[in-house]
Amino acid sequence: MLTSDDWGSYGREVPKDKHLTGKIFTQRIERNNLTLRTRIKRLARKTICFSRSVEIHEKVIGTFIEKHMFGDAANLLI
């Protein structure tokens, strides 16, 4: 399934049986994107925070996602 807003190009390219449209379906995705941009300054446009290598960039973002998304679940297992 693909969720998106009701933009015309999605309707032309994605089969209707695999496409869900509406704000209710994209709200969580947009919220996650906003959280990442707000909390990790490297993802914001026009910032002075940057990584000199792609490897460091990926590690910083991966560590944040791991702690933010799965941090509570890891504490429950202990």
C-alpha cells in the first residue's frame, strides 16, 4: 500500500487498489519527518550543522532513530 495526499501524479502512476489517499494516512509520516528535521539539525535546510562524510551522517541519523523510535521498547525488555 502507498499512502499519499490526493495529488494528481500519484493517481496516474499508482494503481487504485494499492493507493490510499487522504490526510489521515499521511499525518503520522509527516509528523515523523518534522520530528527528524527539528531534532536533527543536519536534516534542516540552511543550517551550519553538517557532516563531513556520508558515513558519519548516516550513523548520527541512525542512532537518533534507534533511540527515538525504539528507546522505550528496549527499556521494557530489561
